[in-house]
Amino acid sequence: MLTSLLLLAAAAAGGQADDPVAPARAGKTQCVVPDQAKKTCVGTTSYKISGNSYEATTRLFLAPTPLITMEIRTRGTVSDGQLCETIKLADFQAGTVYMNGKPAEDATANAVKSQLTAAVAPLDGKNTCTTIKPAENGLLLNELSVDGAVRPDLSQKFVWVSDKDGYKLGN
């Protein structure tokens, strides 16, 4: 599951087949692996969209005590109803690690990044595309393909949320 979480930044996508980022254009954020009763997400992704290109900001929940999260920024394109990116190890290495909401000290940040980049390294340079599909209980599924092959082990359920919905990172 850790690898799946780490790839959230590269795999996040969203919405209807004709415009997978329509909810993002409306200001919504993906809440990945949501606990709808607790209003928590294992990860969130928000988008800045310009034409067929986007910038995604993904926040990952890594540990509860102390609270450790990471923010990763990626870029991609909307193509044939899918959100596509090339996984770049550099994006994970450039991410910001937070401890209790503040930037972590270098030693902590470096340890977290080392673990994450080790998990992502085998996918560095691979092309990913995400197709949104319906899932059970009102959720959606980010179905991830790596170099054209569907990877169920990296696909994740999500729900679109807005700030007023009160969701936060956690488990």
C-alpha cells in the first residue's frame, strides 16, 4: 500500500471521461482513500489547469504521531479523457516533508524522502495515465496504467471534495 500511496502524486486524476478535471476546474480536490465517516483522506490532490495541461499538488498522510505529511508537485496533460504524467523521481526528491504542520528538520525530511524515492525509483521515467471509473458506495476509481499496462495494485478509490466539506489528511 505504501507504494500505492507514494504514486498518488503521479496517478491522481479526476472526473468524467470527456473532461476528467471538470470537478477540479470547479475548485474541488481529490480525497484519496477516504474515510467518509471520519472525513479523512490518505492523500489529497488539487489542480491548476491551463488548457490541456495541469499542475497537481498532492499531499500525503504518512504517520499520525508525530503527524508527518509530504507535499509533492507534478505536471501533466489531459489526453483522450485521461490525466497523463511521466513519473519523475526528482518530483519526490523536491517534495516538502512536514511534521505537525511545519517543515520538518533536514534529518527527518531526508529520511522520509529516502524511503519514498526508493519505492518510486523503479517507476522513474515511466508514463502513467489515469482513467476515472465508477466504484462502489459513490466513490470513483483512479485506474492507473503504467506504460500502457493497467496496474490494479496502484489504482485507488477517491471522492471529490470541497473545502466546506471539512475533509483533512489522516486515517
